[in-house]
Amino acid sequence: MRLILPLLFGLGGFAVLVALGLWQVQRLDWKEGVIAEIEGRIGAAPVALPAEPDPDADNYLPVVLTGTVAGPPLRVLGSWRGAGTGFRIVVPLETDGRRIMVDLGVVPLDFGETIDLPDEPLAITGNLNWPDDQNDGTPPPEGDLWYARDLTAMAPVLGTEPVMVVARSVAPETIPLPTPVGVEGIPNSHLGYAIQWFGLALVWLGMTVFLLWRIRRRTI
């Protein structure tokens, strides 16, 4: 009788931990499906810029457009996958009677504050994106220097719609290095969490077996 309660407690804890691990495996499968869908959307054939882009339905949509830079850029300081630490250059672009934001890419930290951009029309292929660079510790902007791409705040400063195209290619070429959107920055830690839960389950099972062995020895 002295073994029943510890046994039930041990098996119950083991079952809970295994269930949590299986749940993380299911989440991993779901997340991989989401990432695969985004990859497919990013690499699809580009289309014309929608009249009223939707942040949910049109995020990552490939687009092609032609326009001219319609004002000075904003610089966004950060560390960017594929480009290292530097400034993203976000410009207002006038295209077909509209003004939107275009992220032309990254320049290195030592480039300086002055960036010469062409006056001629630019042919841009890229992806609509509503980036989420901000967190609770993001400092406020300092003039043209920003620390996150905040479309809602940037749009009135640049006089544009709260719409951004992240360039994949620009013709003629500009100084910023195009840094296209990708899935590399999308967090997917579910495999690690699953391994942790399964590992805890094994530890719990081992501790249960050891406890039962100790109790049984005392009763002999």
C-alpha cells in the first residue's frame, strides 16, 4: 500500500510531462507549416501594388513597382540578418499618384549620414511587409535616426501611406544593399521545448523509480 500513492503520483507527473512534450511537437508541425506558407508567398511571382494593402492578407506579398524617391530617407539602426549591423534606409516613394515607404536595404555603420539617392525613376521588386522591430526597450527616434521600423509612426513623418515594400532588387542599383524579407527571423523554438519536456519526463520517471526502490527497501 505504501507504494501505491508514490506510484500514482510518479506516473501522473510523467504523463503530464510527456503530454506537454507531445503538444510542443504538434506546435512544431504547425509552425513549420506556417513558415513553409510564408516561404511560398515570399517567392511567388510579383504582382502590382494592391490599391488597399491589408496587413494580414498581404503581408510578404511580392510586388513590382516603379517610382521616384520623394524626400529624404530615414535611417533605422539595427542588426539585420544577412547584412550585419547597419542602417536600413527607408524612403518615401511616389508611384502612380501614391506615396508609400520603400526599404531600400542596409548601409554599414561607418557610411555616414548623407546618402545620395538617384533622382531618376527606380524599378523595384520586393515584398510588402509590416515589420515588428519594436520592443519595450526600443528608444524613441532622434531626428532621421530610428531604432525600429514603426510604419504607423513613420508614415506621417515621410508623408506616406502606412505601407512598406522591402526591396529585393532595385534598378538602377542604389547604394543600400537590398536586404529582402525572409523566414530566418521567425522564431521556432518548439523542438527545443519538446526535448526539454521529454527530458524532464525521463528525469521524473527515474526519480519515481528511485523513490519506489527506497520505499521498498525500508519495508523489507
